[in-house]
Amino acid sequence: MSVRRRDLIRHFEKHGFWLLREGAKHSIYTNGDKVIPVKRHRTLDRITANELCKQAGIPPIF
């Protein structure tokens, strides 16, 4: 099962993250304390999306 990147970004923004900058292959999101790189693919697998949520310290919902 896969997760749309757009849904993952909305989940991050809902928990106080914002776009810091665009890298070569990733979009970098931050909340002021933590910096999370999100790959620029249309879909991410569920395990990767949950790991990104875990790194960010927000509840995984995927």
C-alpha cells in the first residue's frame, strides 16, 4: 500500500511543519526544532511514510 506525498505533507503541516527549502531530490520540512527530508515522488510506501512521521515526532496515521 502506498501513501500520496500530498497527504503526507498535509499531515506534517497539520502538526506545525512548514517547507524550509527545496533540495535536489527532497523537500525539506521543519518545525523549528526538527528537519525532515521528504522525497519528491508522487507516492511513498506506507513504511517510509510512518518512519518519517516517527522521525518528526508526530503520530503515524498511514
